Amino acid sequence: MSILQAMLLGILQGITEFFPISSSGHLVLAETFFGFVPAELLAFNVVIHFATLLAVVWYFKQDLIDLLKGLLSRQKSSLQLFLALVIATIPAVVAGLLYGEFFESIHNPQTVAYLMLATGAYFLISEKLAAKIKHKLSYPSWLYALIVGLSQVFAMLPGISRSGTTLATSMLTGQDRELSAKFSFLIAIPAILGALVYTLLFKSEGFTTVPTESLAAGFVSALIAGYISIRFLMQLYKKHSLSAFAYYLLAMGLLLTI
């Protein structure tokens, strides 16, 4: 893997991890385009995913500091939010432990295309239905967190956006788009961390050698692209819907099926 290829894949990961267009699906397609076998790039993928994890922590550092202070002082709001983050993470952890091999086996472009189509349709439906919701679940209640967490399980499939699916599902519980986006980004921390730990514990024997300079290039590009993406999206969601991303996924899915 060249430094340029590593930088391009890192930038792609940094953008698609948070843009609601599926990072895993785009990585599969890009790595296939470059002639790589996705299963042979586990070490590189761990590095660039770790970079995007740091990007979330970097952007939400003040929120995380406030949460930690609130937990130490046993503030009710902080305890509720922490519990919600834990509950939202449990479904993905259970699914990963029980069906991790199944999710990892789905790495062909055709399946990714169909799942992109499904994701695009879900975004459009959720935007339409969310506008009609009159009663919303309290935030951050355990039921709200569980519903969003269950939607995160489907996002383990390549082609289904984790950030977009959890955001759309949160909106269907009656939350506004900005708050939904923030919760979606926050639960990305344990989600990405859990995926990294799973890979390191159970898949490390599949790591292949990648040049150190390529790993560094991928890490830095993913970190910077990830931070810029989060900052951009948090501003975007204040005024705009998921529709543009939905149409992108529908177009991409149709193009790949053709």
C-alpha cells in the first residue's frame, strides 16, 4: 500500500464514518477498486478507525469532560446520559459477539449496493414521518437509548450507515435533528472502541504487514478528515435534512447494481 493510497483511504474513512453514507460500504468498494482484499487490511482498518474514534473525542471533549465531572459529583442528568450511552451500546456488543462472523462475511459490492438502497429509503421515510410525530420519548430515557441502540445493530452491515441510521431512528422517537446527531456521535465512541477491541482480540492473527509510513499517513488523514466532518455535519444538521444523503445512497446503490 502506497502512502497516497493510505491517505485516500484515511480521508474516505474520516468522511464516511460520520457522513451518513456508510463508511464500511465505501471502504469495501474503495479497497476493492485499489485491488486490495478487505480481509487482508485489518491492521490498517484498525488504525484509521482508531483515528476516527479520536476525532469524536477531540470534537466532543468538553461534553465528555462535563459528563465525567457530572458522574463524579453524581449529577442526575449525567448519570442518565451515561446510562443511556451504555444501553444504546449493549445491542451492538451482543450482536457482534454472537454474529460477528456473519456481519464480516458480507463484503461483496452487490450486497453493499442493496443495503445502500435500503438505507437511502429509510432516511427519506424517517424524515417524512418524523415531521408528523406529536409525542416524543423523553431524552435520554432507557427506552429511547434501547431503540436507538437496536438500530445500531443493522448498521453493522456494510452499506448501512451507523451515524445516519441512529440519527434517523432518534428522530422517529420525536427528537430534533441536532440533538439526534449529537447522541449518534457520542455513541460512536463505544461503538468504534468495541469494534476495535473485538478485532484486536479475535482477528489479530489475520493482520498483514502494512508499511509504517502508510499506517501513519492513513491515521493522520483519517483523524483530520473525521474532525472536519463532525464539525461540518453538526452545523449542517441545524438547518438541513438527511434527504441529500438519501439521494446519494440511492444513486450510488443503483449505479453499483447496474
